[in-house]
Amino acid sequence: MELFTPETSSEEIKRLQERLQEFGYYQGEFTNTLDGATQEALTNFQEANGLAADGTVGLMTLNALGLLELGITDVG
């Protein structure tokens, strides 16, 4: 299940970008959008962590990033 799409713009995306930066995968500005730089960082994170490297944010990716425990489960 994909929770974020390329058109998504939200505070949850900013949290995703912050977390990817904490893990050393994202160096861009926090844009609150799932842009190309964010998707590239996401794909690299997924690949390095044995997840499907598809650039989409599903529950397994959120869990690996520790975002489920922060309460991010939907971008509603």
C-alpha cells in the first residue's frame, strides 16, 4: 500500500525528508513534497535496507524509518 504519492504535499513528507536526512540519504531542503530528490533518497534507503526499492512510501518503509512509531500512517 502506497501512502504517499508524487503529488503529496504535507508535513508528513517533511518528516519523511527529515528522517531520510537523519539516516544520511537526503541532503536537500525540506520541501514538504515528494519530489525527485526525496524519491531518490527514499529509493536508496529502501535498497540499503532490503526493501522493495520502488520510491514509494508504504508501511514497511515507514516502519524501517521509524515513522510508524511517531504516528505517521496516512497523509490524509
